[in-house]
Amino acid sequence: MKFLVTNDDGIEAPGLAALVAAARNLGEPVVVAPAGPQSGVSHAVTWREGVRLEPRGENRFAIHGTPADCTRLGLLHAVPEAKWILSGINHGANLGADIYYSGTVAAVREGLLHGWPGIAFSHYRKNGIEFDWQRATCWITPVLSDLLAKPAEPGLFYNVNLPLLPPDAPDPNVVWCPLDPKPLPLNYRHEAESGLYYAGDYNLRHRTPGADADICFGGQIAVTAIRLL
């Protein structure tokens, strides 16, 4: 089984390497990822400019464009025989309303629009605490195996968020849960030289009990099935 593997943090991101390592346990990953960071671009696609596909070694292609561009060009040129779109592991959570801003999620959604199922993976983070990407690979490998075994359903994709746990904590459980409808609180800081910057505190977002933000912040792996309307 071949996978188109992409992200929004860029082709050199360690989270992407962690997802590729997990995918290799189950099939053949082909990386088609942005040449540089594209975080927060949502479902933007390139319309009026050329998009360059740059080979970066065996089964690796850098796209000078957005995550949705990566999915489009990947399916057309790099790996049309892909069975699934895998995106991530994002350097930060994509919970609740985040899915509307996330380039990581948009890459999967773009594939779904064209008939390919997909899974978006993200990892909750806190300032000053480093990711353990080897551990993340171990966590997502059984989740990936389980989701790939499910029949692909038209209009449905999966959003997976990993918690951030202390090094000595036991492995988290996998919890299926709905999206939390609450967005981050609105807050901006003013800088005299350059204007207003968004300053919402991710860790203080409101949580609906049992929804994905509550599950992930509580130390478990949140898995959500999302249907396009």
C-alpha cells in the first residue's frame, strides 16, 4: 500500500519524519510536502502563480506551495496510486475549530474532495517542552494500523491529536470523541512598530467535557471522525 505523506510544517520537519517512520511499518510512504513552513494557511491553493515540484531524493518531493497544493500535485504526478493521504505530525495540536485554520488538516480534506481517504495527525505542545518524536511514532503506529483497517467511507476523514506527557508517564489510551466547537479566545497584543498580533493562550481555551480538546489536554490520544457536509 502506498501513502501520500504531507504536512504544513515543511519537508524537513521532524514531525513529518515521525509520521513517515510509522507509515513504513504498514506500507510505502511517498513524501510530497511543502518546501518551507505553511502552518495556518488553511485550505489555500495556488491559482495565479506557478507551483514547482522539486525532487528531494527517493520518494521525496518538495512543493513550492501550500499543503493543499501538495495533495493535488502528489495525486496527479508523484504518487497517483496512493491509497491514503497521511498528514502531519503537526508541531502543535489541531483540536476543535483549529481544523478550519490548519494546513495539516486541509491537505487531507483536499484529498477527500477527490475521493482519497485520509488521516491528519497533530501533537499538542507547550512552550519550553520538547517533543519526543520517537515516542510519537510508537503511539501513532497502532492508531494508524487500526484506522487503515476500517473501510474507507466517502466524505469521511480522521483527525488524531497526541497529548504531551512527562517522559515517565504510561502510554496514553486512544479515545474516540467529537470535535469541540469552541475556538480559542480572542486576544491580540499591540506592538508599536508592526501592529496587532494574535495572542490567544492555547492552554486556556474552553473545553467541552468529552470532546477532543478535553481528551487531549487530559493526557489521552483524541481520535475524531469528521464528515464533509
